[in-house]
Amino acid sequence: MPSVSRASALAIATSFALILPARGAAQEPVRPNQGTPLRVFLDCGRCDFDHLRREVTFVDYVRQPEDAQVHVLVTSQSTGGGGDEYTLYMIGQGEFASRQDTLRFVTGRDDTEEEVRAALTRNFALALVPYAARTPIAPGLTVGYRARADEPAPAAARDPWDLWVFRVGVGTSLEGEQRQSAASFEGNWSASRTTEQFKFNLNANGEYQTEQFELNDGRKVTSITKNYQLEAVPVWSIGPHWSAGFFGAALSSSRQNQDLTIQLAPALEYNLYPYAESTRRQVLFTYRVGAVRYDYHERTLFDRTTETLAAQDFEISTAFQQPWGEIDGSLELFSYLNNLSRHRIEFDTGLEIRLFRGLSLDVYGSVARIKDQIYIAREDLTDEEILLELRELGTDFQYDLNVGFSYSFGSRLNNVVNPRMRL
């Protein structure tokens, strides 16, 4: 059920249903002689924009946020039942600058794409009512209400699964030609239970991949990589800003020379903002400390086949989704407590910022100082192992960077939908 966060959105709450254009205008945008429609900028990465423009026709869609009277920012996050909670932030501009409203609704795990799209369309139209009602097109709008007085009050839902959600998946891929072939098999399984006070996630996944090549001298090279991982994370809520949890993991990786690695670590997390605002902004400080047990496939550079070490991990992560754009990033510091020189420092970020009208900056990158590769095998790698990336190479650093600008200009309106021949 949708919920409105501000009392100022009384008109939304009293609508309880679809907002429809006046009869006879259901398929056509409002004409100029009917008044000036509300100018809306829709900021939504997961929306079917064409569908919304077709269905919600009593507004003008603009291409730039500066031209809008209402900036609609749509965010979403997963629910414990496997669905999604959508949040529509209505940010007034110009004559509506003093008004901001929030509307939320939840979709189910089994909802089809069409059902999710219909729910988003209905709530999007519903959220625009208080603003459209204060424009010249208000006389052309009608509000419908589906009476349910003849139905008995709904009984409390009985959940035979007690909020547990399970997922399982398997897959395979095959490809080949005369001198080379490849096959991979993968599977995953998860179980989760989520309440306001407690969350538990259990995830398992594995992948087996084989590749075969015939070289010019007739030799055949076969590579096999195997990766398996199991993670369990229980988390307790201890206030609007604090969480406590426990991290447990077991993994096996042929590429990282790990026959079996087991990690156990309690964790504490603080969010600078209340968790209720996490779809729009968050700054997280997470610290965990515990033990790691390694069993290696081959003897390491440090002459070890097994070892148990104490380790700590501290991470600062941020995520903001605002009218000016999006930014997220993290800084992670990992080290072994017995030897702090064996550590890793990693920073990654993603930015999409509207610098000014029509111009946006996109930056995605990461950089890492790597001093914690205690699992590197002592034996030298063959050329085939290096070229096929069968084993991880020793390195002191790693980086990745993508930077770009985009600029758009022209008509400020964006109402027309024409889906023909999308090449």
C-alpha cells in the first residue's frame, strides 16, 4: 500500500486510486487551450519512460530538471520477501519550491513486469495530484475511488513460511569452433529472512569452467577453473543509525590458490543518516574483526600450506541519489593483525553529476594498493596460465578508470513517444 510522508499531501491520501484525465482525453496530451500542463522531470533509472508518457498525459515532460515545476526522483530497494519498495520523491521547484512530498509502494516477489509497471504508473499519477490541482488544467482532471465497503475487513495474513524466502538457480553455457571450445556450469542458492529488527542472509554459489585450445604446433591446452563460496550474515538492528552483525564465509578458488578458506568475524555498522533514508542517501562506517583459516592448493611464497590469522576490515561507503545526480563510493582498509604491512587499501567511486543545463559528468573508477596476497603460489606460472588468467598474479596495485561527458540540447519538451525502428 502506498504511504505519504507529509501531511501536506492530503490530496494524495484522499484519492486512493488512479488519477485519470478528463473523458475523451485519455489517449491524447492536454491541448494548449485547456491550460498549461504541469512541467515534470522524471528521474528514474528503472522506469519504462515511454509507457508513463503514454498513460499519464496530463503533464508536460521536460528534458532538463531546470525546466520542471516538479522533479520526480524514483528510487527502489529490495524487500525481505523478494519484492521491491519504490519511493517517489516529489521535489517542487519554482512556485512549488516550498513543497516536497514522498510516496512509497511495495511490489511482490511474484509480480510480473507488467504488474510492477502498472503499480508505478498508478502511484506516479497519484503523486502528481497536489501539484496538477494547482495549475490551469485542474478542471480537466477527474479522481476515481474504488469503493470496498461491501467487502469484509481483511484478516491478518498468515505466512506459512514465517518470512523465509528461498532462491535457487542453475545454468550452463557451451561454445566452440574448430580449434577451441569452452563450457561452464554454475549454480546458486540463497535463503533469507527479514524483519524490522533482524535480517539473515545465507548465500551459496559455485562455478566450474573448462576451456580447450589447439595451438599452431598441434598442442592442445586445457584450462579448468573452479570457484565455490558460502556466506552467512545475520544482522540485528540496534537503533535508527546502528547495526550489529556477524560475517561467516567459506570459499574455494583455484585462481587464488585457496583450497578452503574459512572466515568468521563480528561486525558493527553506523549510518550517518537514518536507515529509513537509505534509498536516497547514506554514509556507512563498517568495522569487522575476526579470524581467517587458509588451506592452500600449493605451497605459497611464504612457504605455507595452511595458516590461521587474525584480520580486520574497515570500510566507509557512501551513496547519494539526488536531483543533481548520483554519487557512490567506498574506501576499504584491510590488514592482518599480526603484520600490518600485509594490507590492502581500495577506493572506488561512481559519479553522475549534472554540472549545468544539458551537461553531465560521468566518472567510474577504482584504485587499490595490494599488499595482502599471502596466498600466491611459490611455483612459477606457465605462459599458458598467465595468458588464460588461470592463476592470480602478484601485484602491488590495481586500477580502473572511466571518465566521460555528455551534453544534450534542443527542445525542452519530451512528451512524444515513437517506438518505430529502434536501431
